[in-house]
Amino acid sequence: MQSPREILGDIWTSAGGEASALDAIKLTGEEPQLPSSFRVAAAAQASVAATGLAAAGIWKLRSGQSQDVTVDMRHAVVECRSERYLRVDDKPPPPAWDAIAGVYKTGDARFVRLHTNFPHHRDAVCKVLNCKPERDDVQAALMQWDGEAFETAAYAAGGVVSMMRSYDEWSATPHASALAELPLITIEKIGDAAPKPWPKGDRPLAGIRVLDLSRVIAGPVAGRTLAAHGADVLLISGPDLPAIPWLTIDTGRGKLTSFVELKSEQGRAVFRDLLTQADIISQGYRPRAIAGLGFAPEEAARISPGIVYVTLSAYGHAGPWAERRGFDSLVQTSTGFNHAEGQAAGVDGPKELPAQMLDHATGYLMAFGAMMAKARQSREGGSWHVRVSLAQTGRWLWNLGRVADGFKTGDFKGETVMPFIEEVASGFGALRSVRHSALLSKTPAFWARPAMPLGSHPPQWPARE
């Protein structure tokens, strides 16, 4: 099995990084850290370390100064569960899941997982099942369905569900074959533009403007990471878009946040103006949704030559499931993780990974890809498209190998986590939250702006130095 350093080396060089830059990185800690048969700790450390190395590389481009990067494995794992450790005025998170979210049996003795945290997704499931949104009613209705037939029908109705597959079953699907042809991160030139000079500033991403169109975990973690290195990150949402408040607080650290109604011509005009002045746009909505509003990657490159456009999807950009909605928990279920973890733990049925690892690792890979493409833009010019997906990150995690006695490891106790917690003010009250785990020797990562309620700021960029 590869060491975390070798895993990081593969990520780094596959995105065009010079192998010599790896000399600056120090990785501490050992596996396993959490109860799992998968290498979640190595994945956490390598994905965070990639972002730290990219930020250090940009600082060297901007200032000529090298610096060291240190990532502790336990700190990285804790950060990949940051939403669990957030406290607002000393209060812990509310229940994470909607009342009917979770795992059910179907009439053909399969398991399906429902993701119903957004009301329209819950309504779609109940419409297909013709039942009330209560667990017993949902379970009774699902006994009239075969698992795969329900999965197909629920997706067609706008629901977000998945049937549990073994890894072998998943690998036999046409979609898994399509994913196997793709790299972990795709970085492609999509237009011509002159190289953009770096703005003034004393941090790796100082003066870099990032439009963040994302919700839940992966995309927001990418924006939070870019903000940790000094970027001006402007989170764009709408007053009517559903959000998960606790995640908004945790991933909102370091960001500005504005409401822009992209379905109105006036809102699109505001967004176009923001885009013309942006360096990076990072988006996690389905590709067709954003393209339909006039902001597909190629269109964005015409509006704002030199843009770095980052696209997150659930199942990747090739194959029959490319348009499917999805979340970390569902991709884990579809692609074999829940089945494999259940078997390894001796459980009859699905078992989740001990962190939303596909989400968090993908968020760091998005930030990494954005920084690598931005550095390339500064040297070569061009507009660039970076693509990542939860399923592709899952394929990468699977291929890192398994931990034989992973479930002999206990979960973290409170005192284990405390060294990684900081206390900060916010627009929600006093926060205790996880500090960023990539430690840079000359430009320490930190969030200069407090987390604020959605829509707290006007839709405009702050002045550059």
C-alpha cells in the first residue's frame, strides 16, 4: 500500500506539480485514526496537504519565498468532520437528518437510502411512494417496490435516493466503466486569455476573487479552504434556496455572502458583473442547471477571459449517471462503501464511513485544482475548467486499499479533538470550530472574516490592496 506521502505525490504530479516541491511537506501521524475498513485518515491528510502545497507554490510564484507545510493526520481527520465539532454559544449541532432520511428495506430484500433534508426532495419521494412523510409509512410503501425500480422512479421524479450495491455490482455498471477512464481531477484549457498578474497582498491568495455557488459540504469546503489562504470568497445563494443552517455556519467561515436571484434577468446581470471581475468560480449545482442560466464553463470564459471554472458533480461528467443528483451518503451507498463497511463491521446492512469523507476530500481536491489551474493561468494564460466528483473521489479512496483491523480502532474522545479547536466570534454567536489543518510556516492559514447569515453582504467585491 502507498504511504500518505506517496498518495500526495500522485495527486500533486498528476495536476502538473513539480516533484521537487514535495520536499517542503511534512506529514505527521499514523493510520488508523477512526473505526473504518477504509483509509479515511490517509485520504484526509493527503487531500488537505495537496491544498497546503498548492498555496505554498502560489506564494513562491508571488513572492519568490519558499516555505514549509506540515499536516498532522489526526488534525486533518478532525477537520474532515468539522461539522460535528462546531459549537454555537456552546450548543451542539441539531439532528443532522430529516425524520424520514436514512436506510430502508425494499420488497426484493434490497436496501435503499433516502436523502430528504431538502423539502422538495422529501416531497418527491413521498409522491412516488404515495405515502405520508413518516418512517413507518415510508417503510410499508417501500415493501411494494423492488430496490432498483424505486431508485429509477424516485430519480425521475426529482428525488435523491440510492440502492445499496456491492462494489462488484457497482463495478459492473456502465457508469463505473465510464468513471474508470477519468482522472481524479480533470484540468482543461477552455479558452484563450492573457496571463493575469497577481494582485498585491501578503497571503497566497490575497486579492483573488472567488465566486462560490455551492451548498452542503464539498463545494463550501472548497471555498472555505481558498478563504483560509486569503482569497475574497463571495458565496452566492438565493433567499428561497434551501440550505442546512449548521453546515452554512461551519463552511461560511472566511466568506462574504450575498443573495442574487439567478432566475431573474436583473440577478443574472448582477452576477455577470461579478463574474467579469472574478478569478475563480466554484459551483456544485448540476451542470445543466447553471448552463441553463447562461453560465456554463465556456460561456463564463467568454464573459471573463482567464477565469478558472471549478465544477463539482455527484457522479462525474461522463457516463449514463452524469446528470444524477447525489450527496456523499448516497454515493457511498451506490458505489459499494456502505456494503463493504457493513461486512467489515459484521453488520447486516449498510454502514456509513465514519466521516463524510467523499464530501470533505472532494472539497479539498476542488480547492487544490482551483489553485493549480490559477497558477497555470498566471504563467501560461488561458481560461481553465477543473472538474471533480464525489464518485471519482470515492473510486480514489477505494483504490488506496483497506485497513485489516480498522474496526478495532475507537472513535475520538472529546479531549482528542480539543487541541484543534479555536474560539471565534460570528454572526451567529460565539463559535468553537476546527482550525485549518495545513500549517504553512510563512503564511499561516486563517479566516479573516467571521461566518455570517446568508445574504449578509451586498453583491460586490471588496477593494483590492
